[in-house]
Amino acid sequence: MDHGAHFSWYHYIPGLQNLEVHIAGAVVVALILMVFSLLARVSLAARKGYLVPDSKLSFLNFSDIVAEGLYKLTQMVLGKDAKDYLPIIGAIFLFIFVSNLSGLIPGLSPPTDNVNTTLACGIFVFLYYNYKGLRIGGIHYLKHFLGPAWYMAWLILPIEIISHVVRPFTLALRLKGNMSGDHTVLASFTDLAPYIVPVPIYFLGLLVCFLQAFIFVMLTMVYISMARDSEHH
């Protein structure tokens, strides 16, 4: 089933034929999330005074479930500031999760199977949490790189710099490695027995897709929390 390097449905989408598979996949995932967000906003606007969920599952109910789940996830680490960080954390989680899921569809290769995609996510996280640290903590954020005592700065500073610089790479390689391994296993079982055996493997793949997105955003929130609270250290 591993057609990512040879065959891809992305090549049949107008405008994406000449793009690399992981770039085309990222574009498609971004468009899916944009349409989902737009439909949710339109549905909410059409239901003025919407407070009580419908008795049956609807698109608006589903949107609420997703938003509430992401809010609770953000609140686990970032507490009372969860509302401020929800758009970023939610966007990262949904992008990675939907990207991972796309790899479960025959003929598609997940964008997160390519290190360029995962590294872009890691660099974004790196830039974002440092930006928030500087904006909230100012000089205090920079001072925490020097350690608790000035005479230890010569030792602590290079350690802190290395620690921060490697974070986007560890985020990227962990996600890329796990998704590559997961879809390689899935492809192997599908090729051996394409009808019955892959069913439990698909459920396992679904779990891996969720867990990898969960781990990525949990680490992201930990980095944000540490940067945000640096002025108290």
C-alpha cells in the first residue's frame, strides 16, 4: 500500500500536480481545516443564541466537541491562559492529527512522514514560545538563560542555548520517525493480507496518529509554559 513515493491522489488535484507529495499534502490538510473552520463559523452565525446543543449529532455539535476537547487539553498545562493559546494549540494539533490520518488512506502519504514538514512545525513552535517569553517576561526571559547566579552564567548559558536549539529538531524527528514507522508497518500488513488482517492495524494506526499529535502539542505547551513563567524563576 505504500504508494507515497510513486503514486498519490494529490497528483490528480488541479494545481498540485507539480508539487512534492508532502507539500501537496500539507496544502490539502490546510484547506480542509480552513473549510472546517469556515463552516463552523457559518453554522454558529446561523444559530443566533445557540446555547443548548441539538439532541442529534450535527456539524455544529461536532465542532463544539472538537473545540471543547482542545480547550480542555490546553487548560491541562496552561491553566487560566488556555483561552489565549487555544487558537495556536488547536491549529497545531488539528494540522498534525489530520496530516497523520491522511496516511491511513491508500494512495496518500502523510505530510508528517517528511522531515521538512515536521521541522517546519518544530521551528514554528520554537519561534512562538520564544516570542511569547520575550513579550511576557522581557528582560527576565533573557536572564533565565544565565542561570540563578551571575558567576554561573559562563556554564549555564551555552547549556541553555543548546537545550533550546535542539528542541525543534527533537520535535521534528520524533514525529517524523514515529509516523514513518507506523505507516511502514501498516503498509507491510496491508500488502501481506489486504482484507482482514489490516483492520486492527488500522485501529492501532489511528491511535498512533492521535498520540503523536497529542505528544507534540503537550511538549509545545510545556515550552510555552516555561517561557511564560520565566520571570518567576
